[in-house]
Amino acid sequence: MALHYDAEVKITKINMGPYDNNGYIVTCPDTNEGIIIDTPAEPEKLLGAIGDITIKYVLITHNHQDHLLGFNEITDAVGVPVGIGAPDAHALPKIPDVSLEDGQVIKFGNQEMTMLATPGHTDGATCMLVGKHLFSGDTLFPGGPGKTRSPEALTQIISSITSKLLVLADDTKVYPGHGIDTSIGEARSQYQDFASRSHPADLCGDVEWLKS
């Protein structure tokens, strides 16, 4: 499988399952040690992309089932520690080995991946940052935040996005849990448009920065 990005880190992005999920393998090019992010359906696609990479961790961005449909197959095959944000751990098929905390750094080879707690889509949603590469799960997509179940959750996810993600450099690439990439610069510009307008008090669900 062709690399999605190949420079200071190597990123393999795999489209998986019926819900347009993305699974990722992030690899240190110096040591060939890597981290798997999320475990959607069609696990054979991700497992087939590992090749000679030495997987060190499987990290889950949040506990919605479309990100876990290949969990057992992938985790059984690679046999490494599994991590997820503590509030989401109850929904995993097995007890995780690592409770992901805000600011926690996980090392793989010569690289470091920093955990960013971003509640809103779920209570334990976690984004993951390596240099200028952000794996945003379902917290941030091109055009808007992830789906929220209440106005309070929308307020929470917007707070997470503005305080943890939009403070990053404009050229930080954003790799979401579904669909195509975006950038922090694009997201910030679109969010500023959203923030400049008034909105209904009951706004939640699928929100688009430029249309909602």
C-alpha cells in the first residue's frame, strides 16, 4: 500500500469498512517502529499494510463501534498494549493496557506522539499529535466538528477544538477518523466564520462551520 505521507514520519492511511473509516499506521522511519490508530471493519486491510513494521501500540481515538469493528482481529494479531481515553474504556471489548491522558507522550522509535484530550464527540475522545501531524478521530473534520448529541456536547467539543487544536500551527495536517484530510489553518479560518455569527441555543448534531 502506498504511503500517505513519507518524510519525518511515515503515515499509512487505510480506508476501511462500510462507514468510510480511516485506520492509520504511523511509523518512525529510522527504526521502523509504529503505532496503529483505530481499528475499523475490514481489519485485513490494515494488517496487510503492516509489512515489516514493528507495532508498539494500538491507540483508539474514541469508543464508537465503527472504530472498533476490527478491534479483536487487529489487537490479537499484533499483541501490543492498547490505549484509549479513560472515560471511553468501558466500551472496549477488553480492558485497555494504557489510559490515555491529556499531555501524555508515547514514544515509538525516535518519534513522540502527544495525547490531546478532546471531549465532546465522546467523553474520552483523544486526538494524537506527531510533529505537525494531527490524528483527530471524530473530533475535527474538514468543514466542522464531529457529531454531537446535545447543545452541551457541542459547546464542549468547540472548547476542545479551540483550546487544544486551533492553537497548533496553520500548516499542521489533520487526519480525521473518516474521509479526507484538512489542515489547522483551514479549520481555524472556517471556525472564525462560524464564531462570527449567532446560532440557535439548541444547535447540535452535524454542524458545519460555514453553513450552520
